[in-house]
Amino acid sequence: MKRFFLISILLLGFTFLYAQNIGHWSRFEIAVAPPDKYQNPFTEVNLLAKFTRPDGSNLEIKGFYDGNDVWRVRIMPDQIGKWTYSFRFTEAFLLITTM
């Protein structure tokens, strides 16, 4: 018997009335378009998603660029119940080290 959980979306302070049943330990994926265009999305921007589990703990996941201005985040939920998530794009920064 499959157990399901509910995913709600929290974006920019608005909660969308979108719910999706996903099986426990099944893959959940969101596809997102960035607000701006980037010459090199691999180095200029990051997608960060914050998932809140049913018990209130948080899971932070870094998204990845999948081509054609599409970014994706994938998780496999480890708890049954209502999950929420939010995401944001941040400018990437270059860490320079010297030896």
C-alpha cells in the first residue's frame, strides 16, 4: 500500500492552491524558470529550494540548470504528510583562493 504526502508551494509570500500526492520515497521534481536571462547560467546564478517537512524541520536543496532556461530541484520525501517549499535564485559568487 502506497502512502502519500501533500506538497504545497510557497513562493514570494503567496501560497498556491496546488497540491500533489507523491508516494513516500518517490521522486518529486519542480521545474523553474529564472527571473532573468544569464549568459552562463552554470556560473552566474544558483537556485536554492527550502522544503519544510511535516515535523517542521527544513531541508535545503540546491537546484541545477537543465538547459533552455529551465532549472530543476529533485527530492525523495522521507516523511509522510504535508510538505511546503519555497525557492529563490541568487547570484553566484566566485571563491578565489591563493596558494
